[in-house]
Amino acid sequence: MASDTLHAASADEQWGGGRSPFNVSYGKLMMWYFLLSDAFTFSALLISYGTIRFMSPTWADPNEVFNGMPFIENANLPLGFVSIMTFILILSSVFVVRAVQEGHMMNKAGVVKWMFLGILGGAAFLGCQAWEWTHLIHGADHGHGMTLYRNTFGAPSSFGQLFFLITGFHGFHVFSGVVLNIIICIQAAAGVFERRGHYEMVEKIGLYWHFVDLVWVFVFLCFYLL
């Protein structure tokens, strides 16, 4: 009899402790699972980088490697350009936060505007990364640069290999995020989410974009600061 009464009680009555911490949609939960698994992948890559670096007798000085600047020939501005890249990516994340906020208020125009700005930020970051790679690869033939197999900084070839692997893997995530943001922006502009009655998809893509931003902080720390 008591068992029948327990089964008949609603979920809210059984919980009775306020808002359930597991009150999350299936799609959002799956996004968190994906981000967790992706975090393991980046962690493995960065741990491998740290292990190889501290096992090597010599390593490249980031102030010497990353001192270039577009449109300024023979510039010597250590970490100047990558600081601009980091600012752009963080700013794009702020734009996506605003898009999520506008979605909570069911403001279609606001979502489209801020998503578009976030897309521009992601595309600008990718453009900056393309310049950095091109600058380093071409510089290997002119006394200041590196490829997968050689560099001019007195470091083992693994430095260049890990740099291009990890920053390239992160760049692929940024590219994927830009593509997804474009799709979501188009759907928002077409009124898809208004008809659904919510903008949860914007929030889910926002989680991915913030993850990409967070990972870059660790990549920046490992390659450009330490």
C-alpha cells in the first residue's frame, strides 16, 4: 500500500527540496558530456606537450618566436599579436553571452545581432591564426620561423610539431564553432526558435563556444607564456 502511494506521488513531491539540480534538457546534458570528453583530449595533448618540453634540454623562447606583427616589417613585439588574438576570441565569447541573454528574453533581433558579431569575432581569430602560421612557416626560410620538421630557435622539431598540432586542433574547433554559429544565426533570423517557443539551441552552441574560449586560455599559457 505504501509502495503504491510512493509511485503515485509526483516527481516534485518526491524531490521536495526546491529546484532539482538535474532539471536540464537532454540536448544540453549531451553537450556537457561532449565537452567533458573533448576536455580530456585537450588535456592529453597539453600534458604531452609539457612532458616533452621538460624532458628536452633546450626549448624555444616564446618572446623570440611570437614577436611578429602584421604590416610591421621586422617587428619585435613579444606576444603582441597573440594578445590581440586572445582579446578577439574573448570578445566573441562575450557577444555569444549577449545572444543567449537575448534568447532568454525571446528577442529575435537581439539574438541575430549578437550571434553575427560572435561569428565575426571567430572569423577574425581564424584569420589571425592563419597569418601567424603563414608567418612562421615562411620565416623558416629566412632565419625566423618553423615548420613541422625544423625551426630557427634552437628547439627540437617536436616544438613545431606540437605547436601546429595543438593550435591546429583548437583552430578546427573554432572553425566548427563559426559554422555552427552561422547555422544558428540563420535559423534565428528565419524565426525557427520563435516558433519553438525557446532559444535553447543558442544556449547549447554558446556552451561549446565558451569551451573553445576556455581551452585557448590553456593553450596560450603553455605555448606563449611558459
